[in-house]
Amino acid sequence: MPNLDLSAPAATHAAAPRRDLIGPLILGAGGFFLLGMRQTFTVPLTFGLSLGQFLLYLAAPAWVLFGRAGSRSPIANRWLILATLAYLTASLVSYGAAMSRGTVPRGIVFADRYIFGDLTLSAMVIAIVVMITTGDQVLLLLKGLVLGGALSAAFAIVKLVAGIDPAPMFILPGLKASDFVLVTNLARGGVERPQGSAGHPLELAGVLTVIIPLGLAVVVCARAKGQRTWPWILCTALMAGGALTTVSRSAIVGLTAALVVMAWRWPVQRFAALLLAAAAAIGVGALAQLQVFSALVQSFTTVTTDSSIASRGVGAAYVASHYRDHFWIGQGTGMYPAYRQPVLDNQYLSRLMETGAFGLVSFVLLVGVALLLALRASAAADPLVAELASAVSGSLAALAVIAVILDVSGFIQIWTVTWILIALSTVVWRLRRQPVSSSGGGQPSWAG
């Protein structure tokens, strides 16, 4: 039986849990629609926000302000607060300097949009830190993200196998549809790479790679609690398959980074089972001579002649020649695409060019602090917290690597997921400091 406080009225016990779940449910729904639905489907009168953005950026913070009025706010890690403030300060200083110097009209539009995004994402981080206070609530948010990622991956697999793209059909009544297309030539190695619900195959690969460690944590937690695991195993398998359909090197490199960070705390049986599953998948792909498998292998064997690698080289050379032009504060937050400059496809170089050395250091510091917090929490005595923190740290490690290949701030889905992971790092760090019984169901059986 549940451990109830018999001194409190019965109505309190009936209402409080449901009220405490409203905020996490909003976040979980936002995570699902963020990843499962194209972000070109927007909510009217919200300045172009998608349904996922609306729930995460506006609805969740609004619940913090009005639904939790008078309640005690949980603590956040001071180092993460300082890192977040440093990041925002670098963006605002660069924005102000660019406006004072003068810029092209498109630069103003891009910069305004970027600053608005930073501020709304910061509000979302506050909402997550305030509303997610137990391990079970963390799981609720992760399940929303995993379901959304699995749906997007399923769309990609259907597109690759059947040639039908279901993603444009998944739109709720009342949303506005846009026909914006980011890129049209998506082929690599003879494979027309699908993008699922993402804005680009590279974003799909990055999002799924970052979410897969969270899916593994949901599977392990469900198994330890005696709940059904097959739905979450299916979702995680779909995400792995969807990532491979993009024929993206970032998926392999990112998952390797996540595995390095996570596996050293895993039981030997889990690590061995994962390696066997990966070996079996590779064997099936090789024996069946799947075109996706051969194209993925080819993408690694032809890196010296690959056009995307050459393009990144051109961008890196351009940065090496021009980053000193505005060394400390950059050419303007979010303004790089407004000028005739080579494509970078690298978040670190983009941050350096737009916000200077101050901005680059602040971004590295922000991701680094979040990763360290999650790693520290992965040593928690409560196995539930340790499992969740391990997954968050693996996802952050994958993200840090993918940011070398993709300018993540230019894509709504993976950039929002970045800030969700940053917020969750302080949540799991805080849970580690609490007694085992307060984390939302952690028991010795979690360790298995």
C-alpha cells in the first residue's frame, strides 16, 4: 500500500498528486509534439510557435507562474545558473553591439528571432527546474520525448521503405501549415534520406541520437518497476532505425560518445546485450545488402572526397580568416546567415562568429557544467536517479559531439532538446541530494 500521511485530509491525497502532474504532463506533451510533428505547423497568434514550442515555452512557464503560486520553489545549481546567465549575457551584448554598428535588414530579423528564442528557452528551463521534482516526473518528460522521437523515426522509415511521407499528414485541426522547405537534394550514396518530422535529415539524425540514451533509461526503469517494457523497446529500436535511415555519420559518432559516458556505470550484462544487439543489426544489414547499410559504410570510407566534409572545411577556413574581425563579441547574435558567408554546420564555429570568444566560452561552459552535473548525479545512491542521470549525461555527450557537425541552434527540435537536457541536469543533480525515498520510487531493485 502507498505510504500516506493519515493526518492530512483524504481530499488532499486525492487532489495533490494530480495537481503535481499537470506541469510534467504539459512538458511531456510539449516534448511529444516538438519531436513528433513538423515545426512548420504553427499555433495561430503565437508569432510562429509550433504546438510543441507553445506548450514548452509558454504553457509550462505560465503554469509555474499561476498554477504554483505560493508554493516553495526547489533549488537549482548555482553554477548552472551562472553559466546560463553568462550565455544570455554574451548573446545580448553581441546583439546590442551589432545593432549599434548597424546591420542589414535580414540581420535584424534573424537576431530578434534568436534573442526571442533564447529568452523563451530560458523560461522553459525555469519551468522544468520548478515543476520536475521527482524521478517519476523526469520519466514522464522523457517518455514524451521518446514517443515523439519514435513517431518521427517511424515516419522516416515509412518514407524510405514505401516512398510515402506521412509526416506532413500529422497536423492537428486549428494549426497553420507552412510549405517552407529547408533543402531539396537529400540524397547520399544512392539513398534519398528522409527527414521524418525534423527540418532536415541531419537534424533528424541528431535528435534521434540524443534521445536514444533517454529511451534506454526508460526501458531499464520500466523493467525494474515491473512494468511493460516492449513499448519502450520498440520506440528505442525505431529511433535507432530512423537514425540509420539518414545515412548520417553524426549518428554513429554521437552514439559512440554517449556509450563511452554511460557504459562505465552499467552492469556487464547490459553492456554485453547492447553490443550483441548492435552486432546482430550490423550482421543483418550486411547479409541483406541493405542500401542504407552500404551507403552508411561508404560515408565513412569516402570522407576525403565527401562534398559535405569539403563544405565544412571551407567554412572552417573562412572562420580562421575572419574570427578576429569581431573577436570578443562577434558579428551579431544569430546574424551569420544574413551575410554572404560559407555554411558552417558547426555550432562552436557559428557561436564564435556570431558572439565572439565570450559567446563561445559561455556555450562550452554551459554544456560542460550541465554534463558534469549529470555525471555527478549518475553516482547517486538512489538507482532511479543514477539511471536517469546517466542517460542525461550520455545525451549531453552525444550533443556536444554532434555540435561539431551541426549548427544545432539553427534547428528548432535539437536546439530545444539541448535546453531540456540542460534543465534536467540540475534536476537530477538536485535529486541526488535528496533521500532515496523522495526520488519517486527508487528501490534497491533499480540496481539490477
